[in-house]
Amino acid sequence: MPKLKILILGTDEIWSIDKLYYKYFLHNNIDVKFFATENIFADFYNKSIINKLIFKLSLSDIYQKIHRETLTVIDSYQPSIIWVFKGMSLNPKLLHHIKKLGIMLVNYNADNPFIFSGPGSGNINITNSIELYDLHLTYNLAVQKKLEEDYKLKTGYLPFGYEIPQAIIDEPINEINKICFIGNPDNYRAKLITELLNNNVIMDVYGHNWQKFIRHKNLTIYGSVYGDDLWRTLKKYRLQLNIMRVHNLNSHNMRSFEVPGSGTIMIAPDTKEHRLFFEDKKEVFLYKDLSHCAKITGEVLQLSEQDAAQLRENAKQRTINSQYSYAERAKEALSMIKTAYES
């Protein structure tokens, strides 16, 4: 069998988990290379209004450019496996070409290949490429079931994780006894948060342009936070709100592990997957509807500092003991990829 060489195709933006898997594959002494195909598209599309118009009119050759440059990297590196993160900029023609070269194709979609909840969550390339992958890794049990039952495809379950500097986790905090939400607005999130505000919940939100979606006496709006500022903002509030989106309503998301992993109390939707990962009322709080969420919020904000500190510690220890970090997720991913490759 050829030597295991993995080429990762994705994005290297600050929020990217693609680079975390690359980092930990390197740590596990895997021969791996990263090529930021999604950055090529983003650089073109975001350069000017003219470029956006050209693309929307189907007059752009950006997919062909990505096709050519990806094949150049493949020819030079000679991978045995290509792991695609989502793959919006990769057209089926390129994937067919890769398969003809005898290279195994793996996909990981951090959204949902069947439900697109926004312009960045999917496109026709995603839809038309589903059956071209030899292995689909997914965080979503419902997506996994659909891929297996409707498409008869090989899958692996790979939940999200967390990657937070230990020094920040260990930092002391001056706690703000409020509920907070960190994330950019959309109509769905705005509707849910407005209902909470109308239930006399006082909240802070962080993200781009929330003021265009909600103006309310109980809401204070701040700009987006990234990197270490994100983790420190998570930690300093008594309670962090987690909201699902249309594409993962019954699943979990990145915050599902980042909040507890930082040693912060999370209130999240009561989903099957959240119950797989955490114990309700001991490590996290799970709400069934918004009135329930408002009730729990009031109760958590009235806890003593000692009780709140214990909940924070419970959450942090669960993520450690159950090995929810991306360092461990990378080992899980590598094991599933190797098994599929050798079968």
C-alpha cells in the first residue's frame, strides 16, 4: 500500500478548524500538506464589487483557476488521500479528476450538505459532489444517517472540539453576572434573542451589526471578538447562550465544546447530542424552549459565586476527562481515515 500522504484543502482563516487538524496531524508525525483553496476564492470574490458581479453572472473563471492550482499541488505532492473541508470552491469536475488519479477523497462539512442556511454554508458544488467522496466525516448524527441510508456512503462521526490556550483557561476572572451571546446576527438568532429580551432577560451580545437586527432596552451590543479575546469574553460572563441554526437544530455546534472547555457555564438547546456529551444541570444547562431558557437563566444568575465556580469546574473537567479537545479529535479523524484507506 502506498505511503500515507494527506493533502488538506480548506481555509486558513483565523476561525478555521481546518488548520487545527493540519497542526495535530503534524504532531502525530503524519506526512501532511495544507492548500488553502477557499482563500483563493475569497480573495477573488472579496476584491471588488465587479468581481462579485462577474461571479454571480457566471462569467468568472475562478473555479477553473482553483482547479488548475490544485492539480499543480497534487502533481508536486503526490498525496494518497485528500481531505476536503466543505469544498464550496471545488467543482465536481476537479473531484472526478482526482478520483481518476486513484486518490482517496474525504469530506468534512462543518455545516450541512443538505440544508444551506446562508450564502457561506453551501452551494451547488456541495450538492453535486456528495457521492464523489469515499468517506464523509460529520459532526451531525442526522446527516450521518442520511448519508448512510439514502446515499449508501461510508461515514465517520467526528464531533466538534475545542482549542483554547491553557494559560487563558487558568486566568482568574472578574465575573459579569449576566448572560451573553457571541456570534453574528441573522433573522433566526435575532428572533430568538428578542423573545428572551421580552421575557425580561438582560443580555450582552458580541458580533457584526447586531444593531441592524435588534434595538431593545435589555440588550447591550459589542463588536466581534476573535482569538484570545473570544476566549476571555466567553469566560468573564456567568452564562453563555448557545443557539442552534436551521442546519443543525437537533445536533451541536462549535460553541458546544468551546464554552465548557473554557470553564464557562453554557445554556444550550436540549438536543440528543448535547446529552451525549454533557450532563444536564451538572456540567451544562439544557433548555427545551425559550420560556424554559429564560427561567434557567434567572436561576443561574442567582447562584452563589461558590456554586457557579463549581459548575464552571464541572464543565471544564468533563471536556478534559472525555477528551473533547481538537488534539484528541485529530486522533479520532486519523483513525477513521486510515481504516477507510486500508479497507
